[in-house]
Amino acid sequence: MTLPDAIDFLSRMLRFEIVHVGGAPITLVNLLTAIVIVVVTVRVSKLAQRAIERALQRRRVDDPGTAALLTRSTHYAVLVAGLAMAMQSLGFDLGNLFAAGAIFAVGIGFAMQNIAQNFVSGIILLVERSIRPGDVLTVDGRVVRVEHMGIRSTVVRSLFDDEIIVPNSTLVETSVVNHTFQDRLWRVKVMVGVHYDSDMDRVEAVLREVGNSFPGRVQDREPLVFLREFGSSSVDWELSVWTDDPWRMDGTQSRLRKAVWDGLKAAGIVIAYPQLDLHIDDRGLDALRAGGRPAASRSAKG
């Protein structure tokens, strides 16, 4: 057999119609092409899963459930795309199949709208890394610490040691304060009111001294002292110091209040408290004791 004859024989073999499906002939070359596509798809799926695992490790995502879900979702997505290409190479018309699948997906989407929304939000959080395990957040007016991040929800712990499950869509769609996004600095504030007769320069100096000597403050951030308000019974001052542990802010604030109390007391400065002065007109009392009426009342009568 000559070379041209061999090539012609091989060409006829590749074009040999094995079977007809839906009116479309499936040849040997179509079958071989589909097999190659499936093999390549499986290989690409494994490479994609490894790439996702490495990316999660670089981002320090140590949640096995999240990693498994992302890798498995990627695996199925690549397989579906590869199988679609393989079926198309065999001559199948995928238009009707995709149309039916789209209708089914729309129905499922309406039924699982919240779940899908939280799922997408979880992926956004994993990609952006704006919130990470260990971060201290303020969510809905409550200070919490992130314990665990999943693909659907995030588990946080409150200052009262309660574990709270927060849907990921809440963290994406609402305003969330991340106190540890760029650093762990937190400003602790304490308000104190002193008597109006106090020496205000002395008050400011004492508060600044308390802030400078406060243990646990960040040394490269100077304490801030402000005269905030002239109240009805006191002159209100504010002392602020910076700490690097926002999660323990309640204890830090309590110790700072105690330090302010001790500092002002040692300096002889009175901490004001609400009080009401009652002034009595002695002339009216004298008239009542004498059995008569106050002068103002007699003149009004006349």
C-alpha cells in the first residue's frame, strides 16, 4: 500500500459514520475529538482546583468547608463546559438543552434567591479580603470579632461572648466598620465633668498627664484632651488615648475612667454632678408668718 492509499484509507476511516443520533451522523473523528476534549477538561479541572487551593492558602483562608466548596464548584463548572464542547463536537444541538436549562435555572433562582445572594456575597468577601478572620467589626451597632468565614454566612463573637451567625449579604450590602482593616489602632474616649470653679488649665494638664502615663496606650500617638461642652452643672472634658487592642476596649475604657478619677482627686479637682439650687424669697415667708399676704399679692388684688 502506497502512502497516498494509506492516507486515503485513514481519511475514510475517520469519516466513517458510526451511528446517527437525532439525524446527525457521528463519525470516528467526532468521537476522537470528543474524547480528547473530555480528557483535556479533566486535566484543566484538576489544575484549576490546585490554583484555587494555592490562592486560598496565600489569602490565609483556613476554612476547609469554604475551600472544598470553591474547588468543587470550579470542578463542576469546568466539567459542564467541557462536556458541552464535547457534545457539540459530536453534532448535538445544544440550543434546546440550554433553553430548558435556562428556564429551570430561573425557577431555582427565584426559589433560592437569598441563598444565592449570600453565596455570591461570600465569594466577594473572599476575593476582596476586606473582612478576615480575627477582624473587629461594628455590625448593626454591635462590636463583634470574626471567628469563622463561610461561603454562605460568617460566624462572629460579641463582647458578651455570644456567637452570632451573620449572612454574608449583610456584610456586603450594609455599612460595616472594620476597626482592624489597615491597623489595630483604636481610640478610647472618656468624658468627665468638673466644677465651674475649677482651674481649667490645671484640669487640662492633669488629664494630659493621666493620658501620657496610662499603661497600654500606643506610645507614638499622643493623648488628646478637648473641652467639649459647658453643661448645666459642669464643664465637660474629653480624654482620648490610642490602644492597639480594640477587642478589649471595654476594659481599657474602664481603667482609663479609674485613672481619670484618681488623677483629678489627687489634684484636688472636684468632679461635678447634677445639682439644683432652690432660692426662697424671705419677704414672702415673713408675710406669711405674720398672717398677711405678700406685697405683690396685695398690690395685684387692689
